Amino acid sequence: MSKYRKIFAVVMLAVVLLLSVSSLVISATWRLEDGQNFKEMSSSQSSDKYILAVAELKKLASNGQVELFVEKLEKLKKDFPQIAGSDLDSFMQAELLFCEGKFVKAVRAYDKFLEKFPESELYQPALDRQLSIATAFLGGEKKRILGVFKINTYAQAAKIIDRIVERAGKSPIASKAALTLANGYEARGKFNKAYEQWSMISSDWPAGQTGKDSLLAMGRCKHAAYKGPSWDDSGLVSADSYYRNFKSRYPVAAEEFDIDSKLEQINEQAAYKQLCIGQYYQKTGSVLSANFYYEMIANDWPGTAAAKIAKSAMTKMANNQSVGKEEMTWKNSTLKKFGKLFL
């Protein structure tokens, strides 16, 4: 293990010790021993002594004095036997694997710990550590962490987060894990998967900031998943609904996120898709069908650029004139306003 990793490992061990036992030195509590008998953990041991011992450990960790740290850690276990149970040993095995960068093995070790010691004070730190590993996987740290290319770290991250949410229920760590996965999918352009994740989040945490963010994100993902006029536009309909709902519930935030502009873009996209269908019928000589779509566009999306083209196309068809030049002018102006996503 390199000096850097040793220092990092020692720091993490000290932090975990502080999290796991700080509550035990304040007042008496109870612990289930290996023999299934409850034993009172008295507060007679000096909290000052414990705090000084932890402070010394932190100082040793900062100086990279690993051997002395291990020695003092063993002494701490003897001085405070209430933390020297099999759950601590199990957690430390996983923690060392994590500190060595062996993330896949560490996840398995944390899983074993979580299954065996659900009542341990270290349960929450173990979930936090698994989430940090999942976050690294989502960040594409495959080569640096694992040194191999065969493991699908994104799928691994999703499995880890699913287990965290299952174990943690509706707790803050579960919410944080679910949000991490949703944002990870979006960052990779997996908008359909991101939508599914945001939908789950909206169902489990419908109120507060999380509910607000998930509503906006569902509209954003449905909109971003739209591939163009040659594809199904049901996502546009959903995005329009989510955005309008967001605007109704959060009018101030709607201005901040320029929801009106997004709704305008959706209208243009939906109208253009129907315009393409009308143009197809026109090119194949189906004048009645073409006019049907052109009239629908003019009626359903009256303020769009596509509606103007549709009206012009109907007039020019009646006079046997070409609409190609005007259509190109419309495409150029619309692309300039909305960007390549439009087409």
C-alpha cells in the first residue's frame, strides 16, 4: 500500500471510529453480545479520555504514522470495549478494502456487514461508503479504480443504489442515493432511464425540494429523449404536461428555468412533426390527406412557424405552386431560435 493510501486509510478509520462511538460515551446504552445477552455499556469510562484518544489517533493519521496508529487503535479497543465487537471487525475489513481502492470487493464486504449487523452504529457509515463507491462508478472511474475494462460500472452503481434505497427506506441517505443515480443517467444522456428514476423519486418523495426537482426533471428528460419528427412524439406530450404542472405549482421557479420558452419549443416541435406528415402526403399526391394535416396544424398550433407554413402550403397547393423555398426559410429561422434539437 502506498504512503498516500495508508494515510487515506488511517484518516477514514479515525472518522468512522468517531461516528460510531461518540454517542456511546455520552450516556449508558445497551449492546447485544455474541452470546445473545444484553450488556449495559456504562458511561463511567471518561468521555474526556476517549476524546483525547481519538484526537491522538487523528494526529497520527495526519502525520502518516501508520504503525503507531494501529498500536493506539488496539489500545483504544481495550480502553473502550463497547466498540470492540464483531461488527466493528466486519466493518473494518470492508473499510480497508475501500481504502485500498478495491471497490468491488469492498461493496461485497459492506453488504455482508449490513446483512449481519443491521443494528450496528456503523450501519449508516456503511451505507454512506457504498454510495461513495456508486458515485465513483457513475463518474466513469473504471480504469483508475479497478484497472480493468470488463466490469460495467454503471450497472454496478445502479445495483448498489437500489440496495441502498431498499435498506434505507425513505431516509435521507435513500433520497440522496436515488438522486445520485438519476443525475448519473442524465449526465450520460440516458434520458429514458433517468425519467424512470425521477418518476420513482417523485413517487417516494413528492413534497419539498425533492418533489419540485423531480417534477422539473421528468419534463426535462421526456423533452430531451425526443429524437425528432421521424420518431414517436408522445414524449413531447408528456414533457408539455410536466412543464405546465411545474409552472402552475412553482410560478417563480418557472420564470427562473424559462419554462415558457421550453413550452414554445415543444409546440414548434409537435407542429413540425405533423407538418412533415402533411408534406409526405403532398409529395405522394394525396392532396386531401395533406390538407387535413395542414388544417390541423393551423388550428391546433396557430402561433407556430409550422402553422404559417401549413397555411401557405394549402394556398400554394391550390395554385399548383412550390413551397420548398418558404420551407427552407422557416427551417433556418426556427433552427436559429431553438437549436439543432428541433429537427
